[in-house]
Amino acid sequence: DVMRCCAAEMAPHRNPPLPNQQQQPKTAGANSKLDKTWGQGQEALYAWSHLLDGRPFRGATSLRQTIARTPEGQAFRFEGEVWEKYKRTRTNIMAPTEYGPSIKALRYLSLDEAIVTKQVMPAVMDFEARVQEVLSPHLLAVAPPSIKASEIEGFAARLSVEDPSDVERAVFRLMFHEIGSDELASPAMRRRKGTIDYLIGVLKELGPSTLDDIRKRFVANRLPANIGGAVEHVTHSAIMLAYLQARQLQRLATEAMLLWTERVLTEENVGGAARSIPTEELVDRADAAAASLDDSYRASVTVGGYLTSIVSMGGHTGWPESAAQPGTAVVDLMVSLREAQQKDPTQIPGLAARSFAVVKAVNDALKLSDLPQTSQRVIDGRPDRLPMSLMSTRLEAISERPRASMWAEIIQGWVIGQHVHWSAVRGGDGNQRLRIALEEAGGMRVRKRATGNFVPTADRLYTMLALGASCGLIQRTDDGRFGA
């Protein structure tokens, strides 16, 4: 899909080899305004044809508002006010928001210039040759052509985004995965190959799986029996993916507690005016809500006692593998937190307490893992983002205190404190992000409308699976599962 969508912009350029190899010169005018317009025009033709075929790309709104409004039977000329408006408002198919990983990160283009790497050129030339079989030469002229919708209706049908050629698939498989074992491969290429090798090994072990099945297996941090790649890179990927699942739960639990706090403050409005609530009252309400939902929490006296009770639920399984088991499963807790926000926010404190305890158990189990310094900085860096190691340290510092002490730390520091900090940091664009503020008398809601529900922070697992399926590394079943 990536190559199809950007082939038009790639084709006019020569092909440099991978970094550290001698680069060939570019063609004359490769970065000229005319050359860029040529690429944009072919890209627009491809997108327009798919819109006509009933399979629009993301970002088709711009097409509908400009080119696609051409009266039936009349031609659209690729110049003038409407064409310029399309170029200003379109969502570029080559933009990272459209297809996931960066074209430059995958080495489709060189890192410093918009020229195609030699490994990609077979796919570009294959696509260009078939385009010339489908479209009339005058549609591909450098001079602005006039084109009727009827002239390009068969473009999408003959060259569908969803149906890459064998050449395209082989090139993408090379750049997406195989090139990671090349001696000139960059660290990013090697890491990506290690991650894909790990994913394929997991799918061989699990069989056809859903995204949640895969995430549960990731958090267990257990290497597959047969690894098809460098063990070092696969091992590092497995550790980082286990951390990621726990990090997702930590963030969602914190955000859900922000929603709970705001809802409680909303309940205390008097005559439509916001009333501040002492932190002690918020703590008591969170403690009571958690005790009513979680038997382990209710039976615990201290913060440390509760954390120990959750760790002991691991039993013979151990951690982090227990984070994939019923009662302490990261994926299940995230599902429950989403449902609680929608249906019964009173359950959030109990689910959040269990979530933080599970995250701490996972972090404690993984912290002795042998990771490169760069990976360790990713995990432990940015204290203002409350990394898992810092969260664990803060919980340990209050382990001997009564269990309710946990909520003073969570509500004051992790929820309101973090919220106020990031609202201020990101407030330079004029948007009002502050929803809760700390007054002398306690917390107070400062916006009329309550926060919407939070969802887990998006990751790239589906993107990796979909791209792997596109190039034949992974199979996609009819019911939406993925397998090796």
C-alpha cells in the first residue's frame, strides 16, 4: 500500500543505495516545483480513481470538496484555484499519519533527500509500467492535463491498493523485515526485524489470534521455542513489548482516575457553581469504592499489604506471566476500565488499585532484565511522565502506611498534579485544557463539561500485523485474526 500510494512521487528520481554506500546523482530538476506537482497530480489520480470505485482513502474529504465536484461528463484541469485548494487541504498519502511507519524509516527514500533507494526501485518500476498500460499517456504528461472521471474509472479496478503485485510484495517484505539482517542495516532495521521475528514466533505458538490474545502473550515475556532471527534482538523486543503492555494499563488507570475525580467534583456542584472538595474527602471516597469492589483491597490494612496480596496471586506462575492470567491480566483490566468509565464510574478506584498493583509487579519482575542503555532510557526517562519505575518507588515509600494513603498519592500527584502540569506545558496554543485545579480547600472542577471517556493509548501492533499480512509474512483470517 505504501509503495502504491507514493510511487508517482518516487518515479522521477534516481535510486541511491543504502546508507554507507556511494550514492548516484539525482536527475536534473528532481526537487523542482514542476516535478513535485507532477507527483502530486499522479497521486491525486490514484486517490480519485479509488473514490470513484467506492473505496476512498483516508483524507478523501479534500477530494470530495474539490476535484470530485467536477460536473459529470466534464473534465477537471489540474491547475488553477480548485487544484491549489486540493493541494492545500489534502491529507498527503505519503504522510506518516496515513500509513504508519515513516517511508524514510523503512528506507524507501534516503534519509536526507527524497530519492528512492535501489532496493525499492523494482516495485516502483513495476507499478509505473502497469500504470502506463491502464492510463492514456496524456494523463501522465508533465503539463497540466484535463481529465474526465470516465478516463480513470478503471485505474482503481486494475491497480487496487489492496492487491499488490508479487514484485511489490517481495520488495516490501525485503524493506520491512529481511533487510534487518543485512550487514549495513541500521539499528532501527535490526530492531524491527527482531520484533517481527518475535511476533511470528508468538503466532506460531498461539495459532490464529486476536489483538488481545497477542497482547496477553506479549506481557508474559516468554520467548517462543523456535526463533527465526537474532536471539539478542528478539529478546530485547520481547522485554520492551512486555513493558509496553503494563505501561498502557498504568496510563489508562491514571486517566480513568482523572475521570472519576472530575465526576465526583461534578456531583458536588451547588446551584450550578463548582465547590472545592478537600483531598481527604476524595481519598475516603476512593478508599470506600475500592474496598466495595476488591476483596483483596478490603482485607488489607496497609498499602504494602495490598500490593503483596496481588503479587501472591501469581502463585506458581510468577511474574510477569501472571499479568496474562485471570484476575491480574493486563488486557482484562483495560477492558474493565473502559467499561467502567462508560457504565459505572464507581468501579474505577477498585480497578485502578488492582491495575497499579499489577503494573508494579510487572515492573519489579522486569527491572532486572538485561537491556541496552538506550532502551533503559526509554523506560525510565522523563520523570514528568511518571515512568513505571518511579511509580513503583513511590508506592514502596508508603508501603507501611494505611491503605487509604495510596489515594492521596494517586489523586494529588498522579492525577491532579500530572493533569495541571501537562495542561500548563501544552497551553501555549490557546486551548483550555485545564479541567481540575487544586485550591486551598481542595480540588475543584474548572470546566463546565466533564471529561470524555479515556481509551488505551494507541500502539502500532495492528499496523505491524496489517503490513506483515500485506507482504506475506503473516496470514490474516476471514474472522479478523492473524496467524503465522
